[in-house]
Amino acid sequence: MKMNRREFLTYLGAGTAALASLATGIPAFAAEKTLSERTANHLFGLSEDKRKPTKVKFKPIQATDKDDLVLPQGYKYDIVALYGDKINAKGDTFGFNADFTCFLPINGSSEHGLLWVNHEYLGELEYYVTGYDALNADPKNNKRTAEQIEKYLYSLGGSVIEVKKENGQWRLISDSKYGRRVSGLTKHTLTGPAAGSPAVGGTREVIGTFANCSGGVTLWNTILSCEENFDSVVEDTKRKDATHYGWVVEVDPFDPNSTPKKHTALGRFSHENTAMTIAPGGQLVVYMGDDANDQYVYKYVSKGTYKQDAGKANTKLLEEGTLYVANFGKGKWIALDYEKNEALQKAFKSQADVLVNCREAAKVVGATPMDRPEDLEVHPIDGTVFISLTNNSKHGNFYGQVIRLFEEDNNHAAEEFTFEIFAAGGPQSGFAAPDNLAFDSAGNLWVVTDISSSSMNSGIYKTFGNNGLFFIPTSGPDKGIASQFASAPVGAEMTGPWFTPDEKTLFLSVQHPGENLESYAAPTSHWPRGGASIALPGVVAITGF
């Protein structure tokens, strides 16, 4: 039997609907409609979106292995900042391997504002940053000098940069009063239950942030940056206490003199991002994922309630509340509450100990191991939670999928939920290894992919070309169907998609172009300068919307 693409997705929807039914005990079909055709809004008490469905407004590109940032006809990109660019008058420079981006308007403008950009890791190109020959080094014998370690740590963390669109082009303001580096050398304060506890060595102050992957924005206009795979950096840079890393970090980009905070109430693990929303009762809710094979999905619910007039004082809501972890087989959120859980009391010494050792605590209470839960985002119209599960080769899940979580009674503070498979990666859908997610105001999902550079354009991933950015409507006749909007340079992944308020510009990072090179003399990518140049990571602004 031959099927076209839409028929195949409908068939796939029947299978994934059945999978969701087995996991949740909810019937997969109603009114003879498959999940892929309409999804299960009616099963979860959600009304259909009454607005006119959004259709693709660009001519989708085809998969390619071209060494460039490839966009549809009518769109262009401006290079906003590259590694080493000056960002303020005192000479601070833009960090390495840009990841999460977030635009914060100045005076409400969509053409002038601050951009926060994460800097995740160095990897093989460390040589260009520090002078340390990582390709030829003995991994068992760390011989980095103190100066090399300092350069290493400075290159990570995050950058606050001022950006402006002038004469149709975005540019970096290199002498900005806001320009700032928050790096592996910056002082941070700890907040919440673990601060000052024996579980973190009794300290309330730690030095540095690194392994900053994705993040989020608070309702009071600060940034939440997430520390992910911190272990290797701890080892490389001879940090003495690993418990000081693996947290969610809050930074105020509009106050260059402010001290960043690490919020221990949100738990310690390989954080991908945060997605913040408000429950019907006024509590602040933060969704988070742990980006590793067989790790968990979390949410935090504040004890107090959000008050808009309180402004930045609402940060206190991130210091006292309940951290939950998800059991998908039972459709329940399990509280990681030491005082109320006997299993946690037997395994740990205190609530601080639970938070510092979240992975172990989640396992103790019976949370569901997942296939690399990366980005979580809240749908701007119906409030459902979308979760990208990138892949897990140990489970035969090579292509990944995006799932959609429905909180009971549409209450983000609820302790029960159901879920469905919204979109599955694979040749039938055109994308694989979904990573960061973003919504536009119409509720369309934008997905970047993270096929590892060692697997890209080979084997089962050959048809996908380089990593890409995909557009997936969440309503209407094209619901769940992916269209490719962008393709990354060789070896790169695109990360941190973020729209300006008017949605005329999309900021995007180009991370690790030319990764997995075998010789410093023969780079595998020359983006963005071309010729024989060495590839550089950075952030771009895409226009033409």
C-alpha cells in the first residue's frame, strides 16, 4: 500500500495514540478522529482554537549539507556577534559556543534591546580559545595551566549584549553600558533550601557558571540560564566542589552590577531550560527537563503567589516551593518533599540533600526515565506543555519526538496529567533529534534539531542533511506536519530560537560549526567568513517575516 506524507502521519498518529492510551489509560480516539488529525483536545477539556489556522508562509527548503546558514527565499540573516567580539567599553568579549538567546526590549522597541546569550562549552576548538591543544592532550593527564583554565572559564557562562536594527540591519553595540559577561569566574549567591547547607559545603556564595545550555525568562524581566553538562567542565578546570554547579541561574541584564543567583529550590541536575507560567491559584510554576538518557521531567510550584506590582521582588518565589518529578506511566507529579516522603527520608539527610542529588531522588520516588528530555515550553494559547525528547539509542529511539502534556483541569499546579505524542521524528516527518522549542503568538511550534556531528549526514541520518530549524503548526489542517525553515552550517546545530515582540526578527545561535575536525590546519567548516578561515560560533538575526 502506498501512502503520501499526510496519510503516513495519520497512520503514525494511530500508533502513537495507542501508545499514549496504554500509558495513561485514556481512550485514544473520539468521534473517529486520530490524534494526528486533530490531536486530543476534546479528551482533555480543551476547546478547539477558533482562529483561522496558520499556514506555512514560506517555501520550505530541502535538506542540505551546504556549509552555510540556508534560509527560504525572501529571508536573510545578519551576524550579530561572534566569539571574541567586544561587547562593552572596558573590553569584555563575547563568549564561545553560543546557545540560548533571549531578546529584552529597551523602551518597548522590537528593534533595540538587550540580548542574553548562553555559552555552553569549548570542546575540540578549545585550542583556539586558550592555546591548549585539546586534540593532542592526554585526557587522563590534565596539564592546563592556570592561565589556560582562566581563559577556559571566561569563555563560558553568558553574555549580555546591546543590539539594534539600523538601516535594515541588526548590529552589536560594542561600547554598551549594559554589555556584560557572566562567566565561570563570576561570583554567584545561592538561594533556597540548599544554600549554606552541608550538602553544598556550607557555602552561600560560589564562583562561576558554565555548561549553560538553554534557559528562560521570568515574568519580572530577568533571565534564567541553565547549567547542563557541568561535570566535564568541573574536571577540566579543577573545580573543587561539583555541588556548586548544575543549577538554574538568575541574571538581571538591566543591572550590570547585580550579583547572579543560583536557585537551589529548582533542583540540581543537567538542566536544559525553564518554562515559566502562572497556575490558576496564582502560584509560579516552572517546567524543566534533565537532558540525558533515562533522566526526568520536573516542575516547580512556588509556595507564594505571583504579584505583578511586586516586580523583581517576585524572585523570592523561586526560593520556597515544591519540586515535583513526573511519573508518565501513572500520569502523576511526585513531590520531592523530604518531610512528607519516607523513601526520601531513608535515602537522604535533608531537603537540601534531596535537591543537590535530584537524579537519585527522582529514581527513589519512582519517576519515569525519559529519552533525553530537553526543551519544555508552554503553549501560548491553550497552556499545554510541549516537551522535546531528543533521542535515546539505548531504547532504539534514534529519531526522538515531541510530546504534549495536559495538566488536570488545565491547572499547572495540578498533581495529575495526561499526555500524547504530538510529533515523531524520522524520515516520514523530515526531522530528527528535536531540541530547543519556541512558539510564535499563533501557537506554531518552531523546533531546532540536534543530530550529533559524528552522526550527521551518515547512516540512518543521511537523509536529514545538516541540523535544521522546522516549523510545525499545532492547529489546522497542517497540524503536526514539519516544514524546514533553515539549515545549519557543517557540523553545527542551531540553538535558542527567540522572536522579537513584533515577530519580524528571529534570533538564533549557530553553535559548534566545524565540530569534530581532525586537524587544526584543515577546518571542516569555514562559516561565516568563508575561504580558508576557521569556523566561529555566534548569534544571528533572521529577518524577512
